[in-house]
Amino acid sequence: MELGIIIAVVVVALIFDYTNGFHDAANAIATSVSTGALKPRVALAMAAIMNFVGAFLGQKVAQTVSETIDPGTGSHGLVIVMCGLLGAITWNMITWYYGLPSSSSHALIGGLVGAAVAAGATANWLVVLEKVVIPMFVSPLVAFTLGFALMLGIMWAFRRANPGRANRGFKIAQTVSAAAMALGHGLQDAQKTMGVIFLALLTGGYVAASDPLPLWVIVAAATAISLGTWSGGWRIMRTLGRRIIHLDPARGFAAESVAASVLYSTAYVFEAPISTTHTITSAVMGVGATKRLSAVRWGVAKSILTAWVLTFPAAALAAAICYWVAHIFLP
């Protein structure tokens, strides 16, 4: 029974990873595609490869995710982890359907916390506050500010440049910045799934808390997120690439460079699972605001902001409902 539930949890975690891939594929490449720097298929292939590579570059975020709740041991603990995942997948699907770039990371942690609270298990609120809630508010502000500042610097540095030649140069530079962004996405988001699988193995007694991540967990999570990326989330790409603001190559490059640097620093320095989605969207708004504030379509930004704020509680509620339903059928 217990082994069956562990296998089911691993499968559901990898399905979540896959949905995370196509839900967040847009983050890495929407700006490059909308500026014409890369063709959509080429961009998706590059993002898929970079996501795969990024997954192998660290384990700190995975560790943080596995520490967010303590579901206990045995099959009851595994059901909690499973319901947390189902809550996250539900919210991912709803936001994907409406084309809103919400955060898979916050959906996952919201789901885990919601299922734990519904089951009366322990949620490590200090970890959730320090590593999730605070970065959730700080990282978009940092990305917006840095995006605005970097773009002002670029505009000043290239004020006498030939516009056509500068645009061509930035299109080439965007290939690099988009690759860096996709690498950061793999580094951040594949690790979140690894953390959940590790939590399930820990709950089932298959690993000890001090053990390193098993290699098969890393490979499986990396593969699932790459395949998800390759299948591509066109709905969200449209919102991010065109609807928030019409980007030119210089702004696309600035937004991606800032977002990538924020992703790396939070993964390595703060070990915090931040949202790739929030980071790139805020950076896009920041570079867009340098045109003039009215150039950013704030109405679209507002609907995205609503989805951001709702993500944590909505995924928690969906996970809690999953747990209550599961509780009826399981002893």
C-alpha cells in the first residue's frame, strides 16, 4: 500500500513538473520570441535544453521545499504530500486556461501547506515566511527596480548608436540572455519537484533527512520539466510577450538579464524558491516603464497581480479539498 502511494506521489510530482514546464516555458522565451530575436520552435528547444542542464546545478532550493511541511510518516503523510501536489496542479491548470502567468512555485508550496493544515500536520511557518512569503514580495520589486535602472543605463550608453545596428546587436544578445533565463528556470523550478519527491521518500522512510538527493530524482525532474517546456505554453507567452508591453530587443535583453540574475542569486545565496514568473513579469514591467508609464498596460498587469495574490491561498484551498475527499476513502 505504502509503496503504491509513493509511486503515485512520484508520478503526480513529475506531472506537476511537466505542467510547470509548459506553464512557465513562456517565462524564458516570450520576450525573445516577441522581439523576433528567436523563432518560437528554436526558442522552445533552447529553453528545454537549458532547463534540463539547470536542474543539475544545485540542490539548495530542493532542500528548502522539502522542509516547508512535516507530514509525519507512513501512508497518511504521503497522502498529505499527494494532495498538496494535486492542489498545485489544479491551480496551474486554471491559470494556464485563462492565460495568466501565475507562479507554479507558490502554487506548490501553497498546496503543501494547505494539505498539511487540513490534515492537522505541521507546517514549518518560519521556513514558509522567510524563504517563501518574504521573497514573494521582495523579488518582484527588486526585478522591477533593476529592470528600470538597467534599461535607463542602456538607453544612455547607446543614445548615439545607429538604431538598426543596435537592434540587431541586441537580438543576438537576447539569445544569450534567454538561455541564461531558461537555465535559471531549470535551476529554480526543477528543484522544487525534486524537493517534493525527496519529501515523499523521507515520509515513506526510503531516505534519511541527511541523505543527498538520489540521482534518479534529479534526472526524472529535469526530464519532466524539459518535456513540459518543449510542449510550450502559447497562451501565457502571448500575455507576457505582447500584452503587458510591446518590447524591443534592447528591453527584452534587459528584462531577461535582470530576471536571470535575480533567479541565480536567490537560488545560491538565499536558497529561496522564488517565482520565475513573478521575476520576469516584473522585469518586463520595469523596462517597459522607461518608455513612459502609460506604455505598460496596467490593466493586464492588474489581472496578473490578482492571480499572484490568489495563488497561495487558492492552491492551499484546492489541496485542502483534495485531502478532505481523500480522507473519506482512506482509513
